[in-house]
Amino acid sequence: MAEKEELNWLEECGFGPKVMKSMKVCPHCGTVVDNEHRVCPDCGMRLLTKTLYDRYRERHLCCDKCGTVLADDSRYCPHCGNSLYLKVSGG
């Protein structure tokens, strides 16, 4: 139950997955805009299709099963127990 409360708190503060999936950042001026925008309202630059959530997941090792962000040397997901050995070792 505490985990659900923590996720709700993150969402309320603007840092949870739901919020990150609904926002993009302009690559030119850095303006944060709603995911539905195709052009930055501040500078007119065309926006990338990737959301903040997509970009975050590209830059961090995440569990394929539950999406938990992991340490670079993780072998198992601490949240769901999914084995990451093959993914981390490359073999």
C-alpha cells in the first residue's frame, strides 16, 4: 500500500509515469508542453514524438517486465524479481 501512496504522491508533484507520458520538451528552447502539441508554442520548432517518459527510459536501465528503473549492475529487478542477467551481460 505504501508503494501506491508513493506513486500517487509522485504524480501529484508532477514526476510520475502518467505525468511524464503526457509531456514533451522542445529540443530548441526547452519549453515543456503537452504531449498533443506538434509544434512548440514558444519558438515554433517542430517537436519530437517522444515524451519525457520515452526519453527517460532510453537513458536508464529498466526492467522489461514492470518498468522499474535499475542500477547499471542489476541482475534482478528488486520490485518484481525478473531476471536481468541476459540483458545486462549481453549473452
